[in-house]
Amino acid sequence: MIDSYSWASAFGELFVSCCEEYDDGNTDPTNWFEPEDLDFLKAIGCKPRELFDFVEDCCSTDEGEPSPETALLIAAARRDYFLVEQKGVESTNIVAASELPAKTADLDGFVWLPRIIAKAEAKLRGEMDPDTMFGCGGDRAFLSKHHLHPADFLRAVWAAHGDTAKILNFVKSGQFA
């Protein structure tokens, strides 16, 4: 078991190792992880598929996003929620892509906002459908347009406790309310 002091380093090393696997042509994440890697990911509330999605996008997009640092910050927000709110107990619920608001849905004129809020809530709880990614290209475009970091957005959603007005204020101002 990794301690709370060194988990970030372990995550970074695993991320880089997975990027190397991907760059070497191994795009099957079921071959990336040793049992201790899977135990580590479980202990921080990260599913192997979530790490794969970050690695795949990092390695296959021109902008290299999410970067290892961004992936770590997102994983840290999820880890904190997992340990603080969920007391280290995984949710058994999965939010299907069909349950998410449409990509064209808007909140106060902000197209994509209802969708990314629902995805952020599912990400925090560890309930993402394996075929859905928090931090996908659409999420990155929305967050970049509004000068928001994905990990900050997760933390704002957590702090809002379901109050969309607080999240809307965060998107408008970039400040936690």
C-alpha cells in the first residue's frame, strides 16, 4: 500500500510508464498493469480505464492533453473526494452516457455546462461509464474557453454540493464561492 506522502509520485511514474506502453504500440490497457498497480489505483479511487483515457488522449492529441500534471491534479481531486466523502468505499452506481445531458444543453447560455457538471459529479463519485471520460476533448474545449482547469472545476462542483448557481458563478468568475 502506498502512503499519502508518495502516492502522487507513484501516480506520475505509472502515468509515464503507461504512456511509454502506448507509444510502443501497446494500446490494450489490460496488459499495462501489474496486480500492485491495480491495488494502487483502487486505493486512490481511479479505475484503470480512466487512466487509459488520459494516457490515450495525452499520447494521441497534438496538444498532449491531458498532460501528466493535469491527470495527476484530476486524480488528486477524485482521490480526495473518494477518501473524504466516500470514506474509501467505491460506489456501485454507473452513470451511463445516455443519462448525461445533451452536448447542446445549456445553462444560462453556457452550452456544454449541464453535461460537464453531470460528468464532474460522476467523476468525483467514481461512477463514470467506461465509455465516458471527464476531461475529453469537448470538456477540454469548454474549460479552456472559460480559462478553467479541469481539477479546479471538479473541486468547484464538489464545493457546490449540487448548487448549480454556485457552479455557474465559478464558470463566470473563475472564483470559488
